[in-house]
Amino acid sequence: MRSILLIGAGRSASSLLSYLIQHAAEQDWRVTVAERDTAQARKLTQGHEDVAPVVELDASDPKARAALIAKHDLVISMLPHSMHMDVLKDCLALRKHVITPSYVPDALWPLDAEFKRAGLVVLNEMGVDPGIDHMSAMRIIDGLRATGAQLEAFESYCGGLVAPESDDNPWGYKFSWNPRNVVLAGQGAAARYIHGGRIKYIPYHKLFRRTVCVEIPGLGAYEGYANRDSLKYREVYGIAEIPTMKRGTLRKQGYCEAWDVLVQLGCTEDGFAMELPQTATWSDFMRSFLPETATDDVRTGVAKTLALDPKGPVINKLDWLGLFGNGGIGHMGLSPAATLQLLLEEKWKLQPGDKDLLVMWHRFRYRAEGRTKEIQASLAVTGEDTIHTAMARTVGLPMAIGAKLLLNGKIAERGVLLPVKPE
């Protein structure tokens, strides 16, 4: 019997666990689910405790984490990306294969040779974006390359959204994955891509202003903003000389303009703690970011500060969140981003009966037979409910299938891998 350790059973774990449980008997494997919130984990494994027992784990406890990893053949880490390196180092020391859905940490590449020498696989970026985007793009790129076509441009956008039938707020958005990642999206480094042979940079304070309209056949129009780094995937995809390549995130139209207000004011900053009193309201929160010359009510002050229509759709989106009201914040000493997240988790929560929507779109322009041609490819997945979401399905199934391939010896390469090869 092979043993799999799943560390973390949050929002995106339902489909992953369902697949592993469904195939446990035929594959002769057993899954241990390690989670700090054992009650939540048991909701996902209910009725299947024989093949997927739940154990309590604080993943920040190095001794407890290593002791659990040592007992298993394969580790799947669903922890926040900032915690992956501790797990990866444990897996190297304990000689265990590991799969994550997250971007490869910069600190992992120097360990590639050690993982190779140990005969281990570290399969990263094995979710949806990154993950399915890599696999679907490379299938088309490899096909074009086999015909001798010359790829001139590649654009790829993906977004976790809310299904049209559940879209009942002016932002057109509800959380289907880690809220903190949404609030901090784009921070840390300028977005980089290449267009027409010229490298382009978009700093964070411009990111939600430099959007493009993405028309997806059969799904309508969305707006897209650039991901942090599109350039590194030229080498990964084997298209180092491509003159245009851009990867980005999709949102409903109108979202980015309103989110940019929060960015410009400083509401998404995460580097300092706010000193608001226990009785502070959301109006107090917003007023703290306005210049001292802003003596109007908060709604008017925000509109004047950023030259917006006080009765326009952008201000109305902020008003709908309650940012101009007297509702109490209820927490002290958090960063602006963490404070804002409290409100968004309440207002952008998937309600009972709601469904989410995952949308992905690729466009390839290439030259063949003396002409420029184009391929568009798209994916749309609607969730079943608030547990079995489209996000959970598209993030979890690639990892589950990757685990099956790895345990059955179908992946020959070793070291730090991304899913960009046919195997």
C-alpha cells in the first residue's frame, strides 16, 4: 500500500480529496489529511475515514510536520505558498516526493540538483493557473512546433469568478479561493511581459489601470490585468525568441477600476499595522487614507481626492461594501490589507446555493504557409456548490492525477518540475 499525506484541506481541497478517496482501493493507497481545522477536514472525508483519516497538525511546528511526512511516500502541500519551502526541505531531507499547486519559490531552484540526486520529484504549478494553463498551452505549442509553424504571440488569461446565476453584487466577484491572495494580488514586483519585441513593466500602482478587454467566444467580455512575471515562461515553454507573450488574470468588467481606488488610497498595503481605536468604523478606516485637507464626508472626500464622480459606478461599488458607513470594524492592530480583508470576506462570500465560475483563455498567433494564423482556446467550468467549486475542481484534479502518475512510475524525470512535457 502506498501512502499519501495531504497537508492542508482548505477551500480548494474538496475535488482533490474526492478523487484520491474514489481511487484509493484500485490504486492501493491510503490518504492522511493533516489540517489544523480538523472539523472542516472531516466534513470533506465524512464516511471515508478508513481510507482518509484526519489528523491535527500545526504545519508551522517543524517536529510535528517532519514526523508526519516521514511516514508517507508522497506529500501534497495545499498550504499557503509562503509555507511550502519548509515542507519541500523536509521532503528532501526525508526522501519524499512532493506536489504543490503553487508557483516555484525562487529558493527552490538551487535545490534542484539535490532533489535529482535523491531521485525525487517536486511537481510544482500543478493546479489551474498555474497548472492547466501550462498543460493546455504546451499541447498546442508542441503541435504547432511539430508542423514547423513559427509562434509570434501567445496570450493567456485565467480568472476565478462567480457564475452568472450567482452574480448579485456590483463587483461581479465572490471568493472561491484564498482571500488574502486576492487582496494582495500584484504586490511585490512589477508585472513583466513582452510585446512586439519590447519588454514592458507595470508597477503595482498602475496594474489595475493598464487592463485589456478579453473577448471570449460564447462567454462574453472580461477585463484582464497582467500577472507578475510572464517573461520566465518563454524559456520554460521553449519559445525564448517569441516577440509577444503575456499572462494575466480575468475579472468582470468594472472590477479593476474600482479596485484601483483601494490601491491608490493605500487600503491594500500590508507592511504596517493600523492604529485605529476599538470603536473605529469603516468610514474611519477610509478617512485615515484621505489627505488632511479632505473635510467633506468620506464618500465625497474619496471622490474628490481621486477625481471620481461621487454618484458614479466606482464610488457606488465602494459604498456597496459599506466603506462609507458606520459599521464597526471589530478588530485592532491589523494591516490595511488584513483589515480590508475582514470586510471583503463578509461581502464577497459565496452564499448557500451560489456557484463559482472558472474561465481560462489562450490566444496563439503563428506564421505558417506564408500566412499569419490564429488559434483561440478556452475553458469554462461552473461549480456544483460552495464546497465542490469550479476552483476546487480545476486546482485539485490535476494534483490528484499527478499523484497517480507519480506513484505509478509514469513520470520518469526527477528534480524540480513543471507540467510542460507530454508525460
